[in-house]
Amino acid sequence: MNVLMIAAKEIHQAIRNRWVLAATLLLAGLALSLTFLGSAPTGNVGVRTLDVVIVSLSSLTIFLVPLIALLISHDAIVGEMERGTMLLLLSYPVARWQVLLGKFLGHLSVLAFATCLGYGLAVGALAATGGQIDTDSLLAFVAMIGSSVLLGAAFVAIGYLISALVRDRGTAAGICIGLWLLLVLIYDMALLGVLALDQGRNISAAALNAMLLSNPTDAYRLINLTGFANVSTFAGMAGLAQSTSLTVPVLLIALLCWTLVPLGLAALAFSRREL
Amino acid sequence: MTKTVRICDVTKDYGSVKAVRGASFELGEGELVALIGHNGAGKTTLMKLMLGLIRPSSGSIEVLGDNPAAGEFAGRRQLGYLPENVSFEAALTARETQAFYARLKREPVAKALDLLDAVGLGSASRRRIGTYSKGMRQRLGLAQALIGRPRVLLLDEPTTGLDPELRQTFYDVIARLASEGATVLLSSHALTELEERAGRVIIMNRGVKVADGSIEELRRLARLPTRIRLKVSGLAPHEMPAWAPADAICRRLNGHFVEIDAAPERKIELLHRATALGNSVEDVDVIPPTLDELYAHFLRQSEQPS
């Protein structure tokens, strides 16, 4: 009950602060432009347009969804403490884990709403302009939206953990930006560099799998680019899809762990905090 | 009298700073208690300890049957708190905020919204809190603290930013709640306001409780002189009247008044002496030591190594 009340308040605030509007517009705008501009090189004839859209949208998601998630979440605990609103809230009959879980549900709803609406618009526009969409592709698209929300959940949870640990908002924002750069950009480049240098001599397939699973964005990338045969052809990942032993359920579990473990740690850190 | 709050030998340190040192007291139903002390004396820390926002370094606390340090919060449904510098989500309106807090306490929302009118927010309650002045936020702070029928009210500097009229209403409201059995603990710097209202005063200095009792008890303990101020005619500006006691401090004020510092037990005797024998006394004021003076006295006393 308390959890739902807090979630409802967070959603209400996000609507009032125009967070929902901003996130939805951003995702919808980019999704639409990718859908129409992104298909220019392949053309529209005989190509499974939606599969191409999935490839480009999931690449967009990897950059954007973690960023939005961290922007919403880094402030959740330390920001409310600095503004003094947490003091009053915690004097009410609510447990701290309820506050955290309520915020999580609220923020995740905002993110899920923006993703579904933004990306849904892209599909709608594609269908309206006569693009061919078959069931397989649609299924892959729905899976893409679902996993995007899960990726968002992981980064919301990571943002909370940072927010629960640091002393002021500035530090939380700094760490979040650093973490975003690391997980979204640097990690893959470093991994590629290491693999290229190693030439397959020391790094086993198991080690590579472990390295891919230890970054939520890579788990997300693999789900969407290798999970569906048609899509992986366009993504140029067909080779990797055949060689990796990471199945979609394993990848989903990895993403789920990336959500639950930081969330649990955030609850623990928050419950020990004094304010 | 049922005890609602128990503080037992509580110490709280932040690193090397001891915010509260070995404080013990109990608060009972129907008590209106003033917690006074300068900034950093440990008033806010004590309230936060009672709410479980921070945990004591040693000692135990019980509030409405809960141990707040262990995260128990069932009793908080019957507890109202107004923090110093209260703040709210700027994007929401007062009505939305008040409704949210009422739901958290499982209290009827409509009654909670009526409180907004009672504190004089009126039509402003439909505006976003971001547009509010400090006084309006303070009013909302009071309204949320009064949701339901709180059995314990912890008010940290409740009257700062309130205009005199609302101050009066505020004291009426908490006096009524106390008479209905609520425990009210309020910290304030406005000692003159508290003097007539608080049934009990707790004085803190540097984290240590230095005095605790009703104002009369504190006056007795402090043994501060009562000032007797007499309007005397027919005296030269610096002349002392003949009946002035030699063993009490007397002084002249602005040409017309004679002021005598009377020890508590000599008060009546000195009054008799001054008004007897057809002295030229035209008016008498008896001024007992104020809370300000008592406060200063107990602080001085606690600073002296005994």
C-alpha cells in the first residue's frame, strides 16, 4: 500500500515536472527519425524494414535509456535528503525500503511509458506509411521494448545505489556520468581492443561470456541483436550469435540481476543512512 | 500519567562531536514541553533520535511503544513532526501534498484538507508549493503535523516565519491538543512566548540536559531574585529612599523608579517595607525571573566547573 502511494506520487511529480513529456518526446523523436532516415541506405524495397528499425533503435536505446534512467534516479535519495523532503517523509509510518521500492516503481513506470509510447509511435508510423511488418518482426520489436525497459530498470537501480551511498547530489551526478561513459562507451571499446590484441590465444569463450554479462548494456545488445535470427543478419552479428553460448534466458537473468542486486544494496545502504 | 516518550541515557556522537550526552527524560500524555537551548545544543538531534532518523550511539529510546532505532514505525501513525526549515516537493500543490501525507497515515483525506483552511492557506492551497513564501510553507508544515489526532507532536522551531495572529492560533491549537492528552514537545528561541504556555521546560546546553521542570520549579532551583519595581515620587534622581534595604541590591531607573532585587523568600517582607509608613510609593510591579533569565542562569551554571 505505502509502496504504491509513493509510486503514484513519483509519477505525479514526473508528469508535473514534465519529465514524462521530455523523455517521451526525446525517445519518440529519435525513434521516428531513425525509422525514416535510417532506412535510407537500405532502401524500402524487399527489405524487412522493421528488422532494420530494431537494429538501429536498440543501438539508440543503449545510449539513451541508461542516460535517462540515471538522470531520473541519481537524485532520488541524496537529492531528497539535500532538499529536506526526505526528513519529513521518513517521519511518517513508512519503512525506508518501501520508500525506495515505491520510487523504483514510479520511475520505472515513467521510463516504460516513454519507451513504449516513443517506440510504439515509430512502428505506428512505419505501418501507416506502408512498410511491411510480419509477426516475427513484430515479436522481435515487442521483445526489444521489453528488454529496453529492463535495461532502464537496471540503470535506475544502479542510480539509486549511487544516490544512497554518496554525500551530495553533485557527486552522485558525477559518478553517474562516469559510469554511463564507462558502461556504454569505454567498456566495449576496451573489450574490442583486448580481443584484437589477444587474437584468441588467452581469452576463452567462457571468459568472453563473463565479460559480456558483466555489463548490462552488452547483455541488452546480445538479446536484441542475436536473439532473433532475422535481426541478427542485419546487425552483422550472425557470426557472434552462432558462436556465443549465451541464450536469451541467461541474458535476461543477467539483466534482472543487474536490477535486483543494486536495488537490494541501495535499500541496505539507505536503511543504514543517518539524516 | 502514561508515558509516551522515554529517553534513557542517550548519547549521540557524530565523529568527535557529541551532539547529545547522557540525556534522560520521559514525556507524559497531556504535557506541553518546551525544549530550549542555543543552536547546536542538541534539540534537533533529540527529535531526530525520537523519529529514528538517526540512531543513538548508546542508550535507549521509546516512542509510543516503538523503538525507533530498530526501524519500528507503527506508532508514527499517531505522531506529528514539523522539522526546522520544512520543505516540500515544489511541483505539487499543498492539497496534493496534504492528501498524500493523510493517506500515508491512513487518515481521512477530507479532514486533513480542512486543516489547510485552519492554518489559513485557503485558496493558495491549490497553487504549487514552489510559489510559496517561507511563512506559507511553515503553515503547510503545521497542517501536515496535525493530521489525524497525534498523540505525540514534535515541533522544531514551529513559530519561525509565522505572523503574530497565526502564532496565537497555533498556540491555541497545540494547547487544546495537549489538554486532550497529546504530548507536545516544541523547541523554540522565542522564550517569552513559551513562558506562559509550556507546562514544563527542558534546557539543553552542548548536548547535556541542564534543567528540567516547570517554570516555578526552575525559578525555585535557580534562586534568581524577583525584581520589585516601585514608582516613587519626591526623590532626587540618585537618592535612595530611606526604607531601602541595605542587604539587597537597589538601583534607580530613569528618575522615577526604584528597583530592588529580592531573593525569593524576602519578597513579601520587602514589599511590606516599601509600602508601609506612608512612603511615597505610587505604583508597584513585581517581576519574577523570566524564562530568558532562567535560561541564561542555567547555562552559566552548567558552564562553571562544579
